[in-house]
Amino acid sequence: MSLDTTKIVQNDLFIDDKELEYIQKSIDQRWLSEGAFAKKFSEEISKITDSNYVTFAPNGTLGLFLALIALDLPKESEIILPSFTFYASATACIFAGLKPVFIDVDLDTCNLVTEKITSAITNNTSAIMAIHIYGQSCNIEHILEIAKEHNLKVIEDAAQGFGVRYKGRHVGSIGDVGVFSFFSDKVITTGEGAAIVTNNKSLFEKILLLRNQGRPSAGTFIHPELGMNFRITDIQAGIGLSQLNKFPQIIEDRLNKFALYEKTLCSIPSIQVLKIASYSNFIPFRFCFRTDKKEILCQRLNREGIATRSYFFPMHLQPKLKKYTSHSCRNSEILYEEGVCLPIHHHLSNNDIEFICEKISLLLKE
Ligand SMILES: *Cc1c(COP(=O)(O)O)cnc(C)c1O
């Protein structure tokens, strides 16, 4: 007997016969590594994200790592990033030989507070990692201004940002290089996988060599550069293409579900729903909000079979990252203490959302 009594899960996929059809096609092509689907998938990503150059990586974490080593930043130089992010943003920096410097974020939007960047810059700073979280853009324009002034590179962790735009411009393609993840719980998925985008030709060429054993194409055993293998399979690219066909429907569906949650929950005084900055569009990643009753609320919802998720645990408090801490990041701590994510996936029904909202209303009015 299973002890798992979850009735409403945190994430589920919008995946069906269409993906199966492309998987079959990629098998029929008798070439399972990057091939026809990868080419088509990268062309579509290039169009959607306004990026001239697109390559793939096995996942978002390795995508960030590959982008960082391609930037060839000085060893042990500092990279500034928000403390409020997923662990991989920080570890990619460390494995790329850089020193992460964590700064604080805004409580309402979870976005990096750009004013804090300037005071974190030292003679040893080489880059800023801009992070687009929970379905909106951070203030990438201001980040770029600061970067330009101080001669710093900008890498965009747009792992959660596919489809997200800053004042109409697609995130990921605004800085020097950007990375989208296609992990199972992102807005579109290939299971595992990521795309790296840039408008810088020489950086793109560097990435190509690094990801393909230091050679411009397969079929030769002379490797002019150092490189490894960051390729994906054509099966994944086929799934990704199929997901792209559903993308407009996915966005609409998520926005409708967000609105339904919001209708009930935004009128509860002890709930602060994630705010969307005026410079960004919004593709809900989850229904994200803060409440000072997080712990009891999550306990009770879980008991009702509703899976909840906390916000990120801040980087500056992580067991293996604490030693890099130099700036106070109190808002990141509050976001963890109070942040709750509710599901917003395709198979969640309106009834499910109403059920969740009803339980929350009852609990918080007690
Ligand atoms: C998911 C995620 C990553 C890592 O991507 P994977 O494909 O899971 O390796 C990095 N940064 C952020 C902000 C993410 O949400």
C-alpha cells in the first residue's frame, strides 16, 4: 500500500501522442544524437528568442557552466548574483572557477535589487549573473547599464524564463549569453535539456568547440581546441519541437489558472501574491505568494493531499556556500521563511484550484 496520499501534485506534464509521434520519427531517422530535429528546434528557439545563435546542453546546470567557461573569465574573479535563486546558478559559477558574490533581492518581485550591484563591485569583479525567476524578467536593462559602465560580462540564467520578455525583448538574448532549461518542471520540457543563446558570433563558435570535443564538426580525430561533450539527443529535440507547438496554449492555460487563484487569494490580508514588474510580461511558473503562516498552511494543505513547495533556500546560507557570504541578504531569507508555491500545471482543474483556495481561505481566517 502506498503511503502517498497526495491528490493534487506540484507538477505534471502537458505531453501526449504528439510527442510520441516525434519520438517515433527520430527513431525512424536512424540517428539518435543531434540531427534534423535539433536543427529545427534550434531554428525555432532562435526565432522565438530573437537570438542569432542557439546551441544545446544536457541540462540548465551544464548550460550555465558551458556558457561561463566559454566567456573565459579570469580564474577566481568575482561574479555577482542574487542569493535568491536555484542552487545550480551558484554551483555553475564555482565549477567554472569563479567566486560567487551574493546580493539581496526585492521582496515583492523576488528580483535582484540592481542598486546593490554597484556596492558589490570590486577590482576583481568580472561578471553579473542576471536571474529571471518565477515567470518574469529581472531589470536586465539596468543590469546591462551597470555592466557596461564597469566592463563586466552579463550571463542570464533564464532557466525558468522561456517566453519571458523584458519590455518586449526576450530574456536570455539581452546579455552576453543566456540559458533556458527544459527540465520536467519548466514551462516547456524535453525531460532534461537546455538551450544556450547568444548574439555574439565568436562566443557561439567558442561554445561549439567546447561542447563538441574541441572540433568544429564530427568525423575528424584532430581536435584543435580543448572540449568535452555537451550534446543532447535528437529524441529530446523532437519532444522540444512538439512542446513548442503547444507553447501558446501552455501560456494561456497558466495565465487562466493564475487568475483563478488570484481571484480568491489576493483578498486575504495575510497573503502577498508575487508582484510582476511593469517592464516584464508574465508566464506563471507556479502560483507564488508569501504568508507569515507558511509552515502551518503547508502542513495543513499537505494533510489535505495538496502538494506545496517552498521558495528557494538562500544561497548565502547553503552549507557549502556560506563561506562566500559577504553581503546581508535578509529579503532572500524572508522569501524562504514565507514563500509558498502552489501547482499551476496543465492537468490541474478549475475544481482543484477552487478546492485549494477554499482550504486556504478557511485556514487563514481561523
Ligand atoms: C531549473 C533551474 C536551473 C537548472 O536547470 P536544470 O535543467 O534543472 O539543470 C538553473 N537555474 C534556475 C533558476 C532554475 O530554475
